[in-house]
Amino acid sequence: MVVLGLLAVAGSLNAQTMYDANRLMQADLNGTARFVGMGGAMGALGGDLSTMGTNPAGIGIYRSHDMAVSFGFNRANSQSNLNGNVMDDGRTKGSFDNAGFVFSQKISNKGTLRYVNFGFNYQRLKSFNKQMTMGGEYLSGVSQTDQMAAQTDGLLPTDFDGDPWSVLDIGWLSILGWQGALTYQTSEDERKYTGFPSETLPYGDFSSTESGGINAFDFNLAFNLLDRVYLGFTLGIYSVDYSRYTWYREGFDYTPETGDRSFYTKEDNFRTTGTGVDFKLGIIARPFDGVPLRIGAAVHTPTRYALKDVADCVLLSDLDYDLNGEVEYYDVYTPDGGSLTEYTIVTPWKYNVSLGYTVGSKLAIGAEYEFSDYSTAKIKDYAGTELGEADEVLTKQFMKGVHTIRAGFEYNPLRWLAIRGGYNHVTQSMDDGAYKVIPYEGPNSVRTDTEYANPKALNVYTAGLGFRGGMFYADVTYQFKKQWEDFFPFDNTALEATSVKNVRHQVLFTLGLRF
């Protein structure tokens, strides 16, 4: 039995989840090697291209022109653990992380306005590069086919006749399960369904490859007033390109004598592209005469992303048998070209306060605190209507206010040498009990990617060196990032979480010129 969908479906509602919003809201620690080496704690210290994206007033510190480019190498590793079954995966990639300039214009020596500075900075705001595998026996005694069956409840087999892909109120995950012979009617109620009836508990395998990123293009204007107060404004424009390929397989009816097992596999391709825009306002002040203390503050407006999702799926199964005991093969494809959904995500406001302290030209210390309430994120269609009442409730229930702490230092033992170190701690953005909803009521849901992960707190450690010549400078930084998450290949309250440790190693280089 072969089912081929021939029509593309566009403009479906209720297809986005809080996990799509969460993916866009937490930026990586990235930029120039100096900025990263100090843990990004330069909001009050300023004087670096990357501060355009945290505290725009940092560009007001400049008294000369600056231009720089940064590039690096990244190794992302994921280690999963399901009931003691440990799997490792990872990938290594090069990156172009930063390119920008500052043009500094002196206005006066004694007037209120001393300098007006203009800046532009490209920055790799977030990298999605990740590869992960997991698997294990029993899966807590539940199956992904149970989720397919739950989405099918309330339907009749005749509802799948013809072209169900274009029928509202039939989720695509439900169609995959029914046409792949993975869901069955119960004997008690013809509108109730059960997952694949196996004599043995299922074995599950999962792998995913994620790629792409968010690129930021910052345009900055900053002012130096009396060499005591610095104001800055940044217009941020963002480009989003995210791709995910997932492969999931379940095996049933294991025969110990022969080692035979019957399987079905599901492959999903999902891509998000789009653009975003926001505005940032910042201030730095030196409040006390003779005391080298700087105090900074910044506010970031919500980023409004205009996004487009394209997704497709194929399911292959050989679990069923005909009346003669011969294996039945099922190939089920979502429509050619997959699904297309256009929508917007509006991120929360972000607030930042910072301190900076210098000891002559030898030592600079920075500390920073940032807050953003992720539970206020909004997902809307292009007309401005919020999508999915259930997901709005879940977002408010399970997403958290996120606190970020950054600290760093720079020590100059020699005029031409700088030693740097930094640390970041970011609290978890989701409650441990959060789960992903793929709707099966109301407008048709085209989502078939059932997997989701609930991330824990993030810790980042950095160390770096800087070298200064007359005009030229070069910096190098090493960054180590670690974050745990609870991963689920599908949604079932009985399914035990797979514990995943995500580690990222980055070596970052910056070459620059000040004149």
C-alpha cells in the first residue's frame, strides 16, 4: 500500500508552539574575542563593537575609529542517557562571527557634547548547529503510535478517504498513523483509537541534525556628554535560517531466538526562515569624580520576527501482515512540497544593568545582570491574531522569567598583552513539566515533528588573550558552554525523559585596527 500526497497546503494555523518561540529568544555569547573573553560583561565598560547588541551606549566610549573581523571554530557535542544507554554525537564547524566598524567624530574639548560616534556590526547571534542521537529498550512501555492514536480520537476511517491532507480538523500526524497501519480502532468505541498492538514493548531510536543560525545587523548612534555620560541607540535587524532533520524508528515484536524485530521509521524535515527587527537604548554614567566606576543600563524592545515554516515527512512501515501472514509495506508521504506556514513571533522586553570598574590601565572588571520574561512571548498570524489558545496558556504556564548574570575581567601585565576571563549563568527558560502540543482540534495542524526538549540552566566559561600593537590588535578566546536538557521523542506522560548533556567548545579569533 503506497500513499502519495500530491497537493501542497499553505497558511495553516495552530502549527507553532512555545518551543519555536524559545528557540529564538536566547542568544549565544558571541562577537569579538575580547567581548567573549570577558564573558560579555562589558555593558558599563564599553569600547567594544559587540556592546552595540547589549548596551548601545558602549560605543560612546570610543575616541578613535575601529574596525574588526572575527572568526572561529566550534565543536558541539551531545551525550544522551536513556535508562543507562549512553550515546554520543557531535559536529565541528567553522564560523564567521563578527565584522564591524566605529567612526568616531570629535565635536569639542569643553562643550557638553564631546563625541558623536557611528557604528555598524554584524554578529552571529545564535548558532543552531547540533547533532544528537538517543535510543533504548522499552521507552517506558509507551509508543509514538499512542500519540498518533490520541490525535485520531473522534474520527472515523471514512474521514481518511480521498485527500485527507487538505481536510480541516485532521492532523497530519493522525493521517501518518492511520495510513501507515500504526493506529487501530478499539472494540469499545469506533471513534477511539489505540497505538500499534504489539506483544512486546517498543524499542526506540532517534537522531537529529540541526543547522543554521540567527545573524544580527546592528546600526548604532552614540554620544559622549562631558566625558561623564554616554548615550547610545541601536537598530537591530535579524536574519533567521533554521533547519532540522530528524529520524525516528520504533521496533516491535522482538524474537530473542532470531533477533528479529519489525520496525517503522519516520523522517521529518523542518525549516524556518525570516527576518526580525528591534530597537535598543542604553546609558553609561561615571557618577563620582575621581572614582573609576561606571554604571550602565539598557532596555531592548521586543523583537518582531516575520517567519515562514516549511515541513515535510515520510513514514515507512512493515509492521502489518495480510490475511496470508505476508508482510504489508506502507510508504506514507506528506504532500509534495510539504506544508507552508507564515506567522510572527514577538519576543519579550529585555532589561540590562551593569557595573564597570577600572584600575589605571592595568585592570578592568565588569558585571552585568539581564532579565527577560519569556512567558510574555507572542505567536501571531500575519493579521496580528494570536495563534492557539492552548499554546498561549501553556506559554504562560511553563515559560519562565530568565535571569542572566555575566562577569569578566581584563588584566594587562604588559602594555601589549591582555589576559581575560569570564563567566555566564543563564537560568532555565522552561518549567521541567513543559510539553509540546500538536493540536488535533480546530484548524488543521500540519506539524508531525513530535520531539521536544526542556533545557536547564546554562553555564559558560571563557578565557582569552589580547595583543596590541601601534594600530593593529589581535585577540583569541576559548569558550566552554554546558547545558543539560530533558529530551522526549514524543509526548506521553508515562515516557521517561532522556537526559542530554550539551557541550560546546569554541576558539574565536579577532583581527582589528584602531586609528
